[in-house]
Amino acid sequence: MGRWFHPYPPADAAHVGLSFGIFHSGLEIAEIELGIPRDDHRRQAFPVEIKTIEHVVGPAILLGQWFEVEAGLDQLQSRRKVKMRNIGATIASMILLAEILGLIFLGVVIALAALLVIAFTSRRAIIDGFEMAGVRVVKDGFVSLCFLQINDREVALIDAGIDSSGRAILAELSRRGLGREAVKAILLTHGHRDHIAAVNLFQNAQVMALAAEVDLVEGRAAGRGPLTRFLPVVPTRIKVTRALEDGEAVSIGNVPIRVFEVPGHTGGSAAFLANGVLILGDSADAARDGHLRCANWLFSDNAARNRTSLIRLGQRLSQEGIEVKALVFSHSGALPQGLTPLMKFAQRT
């Protein structure tokens, strides 16, 4: 129950009524007319029963006015019923529209989930501990990273996994009889969060990424892929201490690491070549049948550019006569057939 205050109604009216609308967010969602008995209509305040209107969230306001009932209260009640039926039909239509939009949204979510399942289950499985030429793959959830042996007491990391506590990385260090201080450098293939989570655990390490990727790594830029564009931009507290350029050779201790730009998955995606092992990050995957394939388009800024970058990388390595012993990926198992899978990819494309 509520009380409605209004100036006196017309004194000479045989019957009077009060017409008022209920407004929500600037739109009239209901209009109600009430007949007022003659012995009540002179009062400035009288009780008004307000029934709950479903599907209205937030405050509603009443705007009303007096009017003279010429046809009597029976017709007034009839008019009220008609108007309420119309309002009910409008609300029912709105509910139906909301249900249809909800079903469409659910369909899109199911389709995306199916694509993700297909993408992840069709990959070659990551082999935790795969090792070649001093490069060791360490599995961290659904992603992997690489340890590069510098000497007996020092290592470098290629990426830093998805776990901010760094359990997989610390376990591998422990297996080697080393502590956090042994990590001298972290080279990032790109700035997606499942590759940089544990960077800040290693305060003594240099952090390196291509110059075009620094803003994404440090949390000042967003991804541009179909899904990554919806992730919020959040500072990572990571500081890239060395911005890399395409083609340069980075020496970590006595181990040279060649840097190659492969834009597409992100704007500054990189591949690193160390001891003949080419580490591609998310820029490529290995399918179950052993074929190399492009980065997952759902998470990539530019799928066409990613494909072109891989083709050019293969051509470049072949033309320069650079030995490649194996291809290593972040979300799938390694391919130990040298450069061949990358060259075959170029031929298929």
C-alpha cells in the first residue's frame, strides 16, 4: 500500500478518477486508472494499492492527474482492464524477445566451446621433459615453456607459463639442484597471460621480448583477436628490460639465441632458435598427424598475417642454410623432423 498526494479534484464532478502512469528508465511501462467514490475524492491523500509488476528492476515513479468520469465507474473499470491487458501483452513480447536473444547467445557460446574442444584435442600431446640439444620442454597445465641450459649453475627460460606460483618451473629448477637465482634471462615469445604468469618470481632475470610486444607484455595494450580483444587491459608489473629486434643474436652466457619476428598471433610474436631448436610459441601448432598448422585463429590478432609469417620464416631459414633440428610449440608436442614440417606447411598453403 502507498499514499498518493494531490491537490483537490474538481468539486462539481459526479464521479472522479485518478489516472497515473508508472515510469521506469524514462519509459512508461504501465498506465492505471482508479475510480474514486464521491465521499472520498475531496481528500488530499487516499490509499492506492500498487501491485508488483514483474520484470521491472530498479526504481519506478508515478505521474498522475485527476479527470472527470462521465460514463460512470463501470466503464472506467472496463477501460482499466483493457489497458492492463495491453500492458501484459507488451511485457510478454519483451520476455519472448529476451528468451530468443538468450537462445542465440547460448548457441554462440556452445559453438565457440565446440571449436575450442576441437582445436585442443586435435593437437599433438605435449611431452613433459622432451629434450634436445640442451633445450628441455616443461609442461605447465595446458601450455609449455622451455629451459635452456647455460652452464651448470645457470639457465634461461623461453616463456614463463600460466601458473603465477611457478610450480612447474620451480620443480624443474629443484630437479637440477638450482634455486630461483639461477634463472638469468626470460625470453618471451609473446605477451598472452598463459606465457608470462611467473615472470615476476625471478627478479634477477633479464626479461626480453620483441619491441612490438612490450606494451602487451607489460599490460598497457589489449589483444586484437576474436576472443582476446574482450580481455581487460591490466598492468602485469612486468618490466621488459631488453627490447629485441628481428634477426639479432642474443648471447646468454656462451649460448647464442637467434631472434625472428613472426607477427600474426600477436603483433610482436617471436620465434627463438637455440642450439638448432626452433621455439615458435603460439605462432604454430603440431597436429596429431605431425603436420604443422597455423596459430589458433580465435586467439590470434591476424590469422592471415600469421600464415604469411610462417611461410617467410621457413623460406628465410632455408635460404640462410640455418640448421634446424626440431620445432617446439607452446600448446602441442614438438616435431623432431627439423625444418621439414615448416617447409611442407608452406607448400600446402
